Amino acid sequence: MPSKINLIIDTDMGRDVDDSFALSYAFANKEKFNIEAITISPFKDQKRHITAKDSIIEGALEATRTMRYLGEKKSDKVFKGSEGFVSNLYNKLTPAVERIIELGKKKNISIACLGPLTNIAIAIMKAPEIVKNLDIVWLGTRHLFYDEFDDTNYCGDKKAFEEVLKSGVKMTIIPSYIGKYIVTSKYEFERNVAVNDIGRYLLRKIKSEIFNPEDLGIKTLYDIAPIAYLVEPKWFKAKQVSVNRLFKEQTKVSMGMLVNYIYDMVGNQYVWRDFVKKVTKFGNEITPASTFFISDTHIGQMTGYKLDRTPFDSFEEYDSEIIARWNKTVSDDDTVYHLGDFGDYEQVKKLKGKIILVCGNYEKGDMGRNFAKFREKLISLGFSDVIKDGMFLKEKIGNSEVYLTHKPTDCKKGCMNLYGHVHNLKPLKKNGFNVCVTYHDFTPVSLLDVTKYVDFIKNYSDEDCFED
């Protein structure tokens, strides 16, 4: 039996949902891989005001969360990477860079790189001797033979790209147009893959990204391509090309240096079949979610300042998307706990589910001194109940009592808390979890997801990922 591939997955997990698909596919091929590390690479997102430094925290959280759904209880395989780019003269040692160097000095390592080459470039710059043991498979560039290069991963850190190529490391480049061959749809995924924890989680991620009716529910899974190549190279067609063909803005190097460049994919149907076969093996069918949580929707009440923190261009688009995503996720028989700052109360008539509103600061401002009258009015509009202050959930989560409140400052000690109100980066506290819409693609988060988050909080020790 052939030996397993020692694998590092270098990923900008927080940028696109297909990184979670790639990670799932790799873990589903344990007979093929020894997964040595998940190294988190940086990205910038001006729309969401995410810096490279913030992206590392977001990526580490998403990587560990995905691993929870895959049944991986430990977080010791996730290593935070660079908080800047080689193009901006960043070259610091980070846990991710140190891990690449450590492994590269000891054994042959394949690296599936799904984002910018930043971590790998810095590792090679710091320890050039590891080049002889590295085999990099990178998703980047657009189309060499049409002289098109400006894809996201290439543009993310062009200097890192130059440093890696100049090193002479063994490298396979998969241009982004090859990744376009790997597609699925919400309908297909729901029927064939969403039969277990990880499948349903990935389906929710598909739904969160596809909300334009013109997309027809189709999702391209670019980042699966490097993992698929390592699983079965014969699904791809490759040519050996000089690195000088890949240097468009940089100094030319020795003509003897070659890279393996993928120019076609012959087995896209095999990739998808293999993905479905492997990923659906994780666990048995699970019951549909029936309890959801959300806060800070501000429907009909969004301000310009807060709109800037969303991916929406207008108040009308924001309101319609909040309602549409809610109703795609929640059925009429489900219960939704809304933890405050609902917005225009009349909008409850457009939303599915039995909605229990725990009052936030906006509701408390509206109710004045007569809570009973305020509650009666909201129930008449369609709310199932209105709670003035916090409440304990009837169900325990992970053997923990769960307290629902609007502000994290009102959390209870000695139990797990769900809250909203806070709109900054970190969604977790050591004793709680933020269900604010900005952290969950403006969609109610299910009890199943909350259970996974609670498990994550209990088992993940990285202090940087939590609010105090």
C-alpha cells in the first residue's frame, strides 16, 4: 500500500466558503493524507473592513469550527499565519511559518495552498534548506496561455509568488479557471451531501453565499481543486513550463527552473463523485434544526453607519435579504429566539417561525415604563412572546444551562450565554456566543450550530479568539 502524503493545508479560510469544502475533502481522505497542519494565510476584505491581522483570527476560528463538524476535537493542528504580506515587506515568524519550517526540515511535505503564498514564501526566506522537501500545489493565476494572471490569490501577494518561484521549489500551479469546473448546486448538495453534521454545515454555507436568484443556486468550489489533484493527479492535464513565463512584473531567473502547470481537467465528474462519497461517510443522518437564534436585525431601522458593515448597498436590499434569508432557513413550526434590537415590529408579519423576542436596548427604549402594554402590542402583531430581560433556555447545551440576553454585560456566571449587541470582530466569549446577524451571514443560527460553537468554546484554548 502506498505511503500517505504528509499534508499542510495553507488556507485563507475566512474569505470564501469553498475553503471549508476543501478542508472537509482533505479530512475525508484520511487513507490518503496525514494532515500535519492547517496554516492560516492572510487576506484583506475592504467591504467588511477586515484587515490582514483580523483575517488570521477569523480564519483560525473557521478552520477549527469546520474541524469540529468533521469530528476533530483538538485544535492543535491550526496555526495562525502572517498578519501582513511579503509585498508590504512583512516577513515575521508566526506559528504557521514556524510549523512549515519545522515540518520541512524533518520530512517530505506537500502543501495545498488555497490563498496567497505568504506563509510559504516567508518560511522559504527564513529557512531556504526546506525547499528540497516541499511540494507545493497552489490555486492561483487565471490563464497562463492567455497571458491572464490577475486572480485574487496572485494579486493578494505578488512578492510572495516571486519568492516561492525563485526558490526552485517543486510546484504545481492550478489556475482559477480549472477550479471553475468543480460546481454544485443547493438542490444537488441538499439531496446528496447534507446527510450529516458536516454536510448540513456546508449546505448552510452555500446558502449563505448564494442569495442572488440569477445564480440559479450554483456554487463553484474552486478550492477543492488542489486537494483533488493530490488525491488523484490523473484527473488533471499538466505541462512543464519555465518559471519565466510566470514572471510578468518580476526579474527573470534561470531558464532551467520549471513548474508543473495544469491546463485542463478531465475528471471533474470524478472529483465530485469522490467528494460526495467521502464526505457523506462522516456520521449518520441528523434531525432537522427546529430552534434558532438571532439578534440585531434592525429590519426597517438600519442606519448608514451600520449598513457600511454589511455586504448590502442599500437599506432596501438589507431589509429584503434579512427577510429572505430568514424564511429560507426557518419553517413555520420552528422557534426563533430573537435577542433584541429587532427593528420595525410590523415586519414580524413577514417572517416564518414562532418568534420569542428578548428585549434589547431599542425595545427597552420603545416600551417606556409600561412593559405589559408593549408586550401585548407585539404579541398582537405576531410575536409568540416578549421577554423584558434575559431568560434561561429550557434545553441544556452540552450539559450547560443556557442564558439568553441582549448585552454580553448582562451574562450570567456559571453557565453558557447567548447574546447580541456587539458588532466587532470576535464573536466568542469564554462563557458565551454572539448570535448577532453580522457573524452568521444575516441568517438565524440553529441550535445545532450553537451546540457546535459551545463545544468549540469548551475545547479551544487560544485566548486570542475570545473576548474577555
